[in-house]
Amino acid sequence: MQKNKRVVLYFVMFLTCFKAIGQEEELTSRPVRDKKYTLILYLSGGYGYFPSNKGAPAFLKPELTRTNPVTTARIMWHPDHRLKVGFESGFMTFYSYKLTDADGKKGEVSVDAIPLLLEFSVSVKKHFNVFAGPGFYILKTNLDYAGKTTSQKVSTGWMAAAAYTTPVTKSIALGAEAKWLYAAETIRGSFGLQVQASWRFLKW
């Protein structure tokens, strides 16, 4: 009888140990990830300043408008480390002119652009991020003088920016961004200030 009790006791102990080992393997086999992945949409709008004198010939008496509107949209992937990656596009005007010829005939010319940029971002401090990346600009020159004509060209370029945002909700933040948009064809590019809104629209 005592022998049977020992057999039963050993069997119960074996089952207990087997179950514990199984649970440990199940727990340790699960991937551990403390942080989440997110996709964030940035929408910005403001004005850019064009520092170069490039433009129309002097005999047309050009009146250069250096400050022009800039709008951008950016999607960034935030992984579980500091470096983020994303894509930016939008619409902007590098510069525009009003023209007047010797006969008093007036005209206008502007150079618009659609940036297509690969971007990288790093958080320097809480709510403060820097962005930079290379890419292309689709440049469109619009001339309204003795008829309307347009021409298009692709230029290499890059961008660099610094932004400070303040959370409004868990998913939305508002802030401001200082940005340099450079296309090789424009010589110096455009420096601007924009109001920015960001929305964390996907998290996993």
C-alpha cells in the first residue's frame, strides 16, 4: 500500500514538473517588444523665402517676389529605435516675377515645384525633431507674357528641417517647423516657416 502511494506521488510530481516546463517554454518563446510601431502623418503650411537673385532679364524690369506659399505632406514610420524613415511631397513656389517691357506690356513668371523626398528623422529632445533627406523636385515654370506657356523639368535636391510639436491628444500634435527646401536648378533653394499638425493614424 505504501509502495502504491509512493508511485502515485512520483507520478503527480512528474506531471507538475512537465506542466511547469511547458509553461516556461510557451512564455519564453513569445517575442518581447516593449515599444510599438507607428505611422504618423505630418501636414504643414506656411511661407518660404527665396534668397537668390536668379530670374528674368533686367530689360523686362522684373519685380521679384521672394516670399511664396509652401505646403507639404509627410508620412513617417516610427520603429522601436530613434531613427525614423518616411516620404515627403507637397506643392510650393520658389519664386515669382512681375514683368514690364519697354512698351509697358506686363507679364508674370513663376517657378513652382512638387518635391518627392526620402526622409530620415531623429528625436533630439522631447517634442523636438530634426528631418533631412534627398530626392527630386518636379519644377514647373509658368510664363504669362504675350501668351501663356509652361515648361517642366526634374531637378535633384534635398531638404532639412527642425520641428517642435506639442501633443493635443494621444494621436494629434500641433507645432511649427523651420525648413530648407533645395533644388539644384534654383541655386540656393527656399527657407521657410510652417505651421504643422501631426496625426498618429496607425499603431501596431
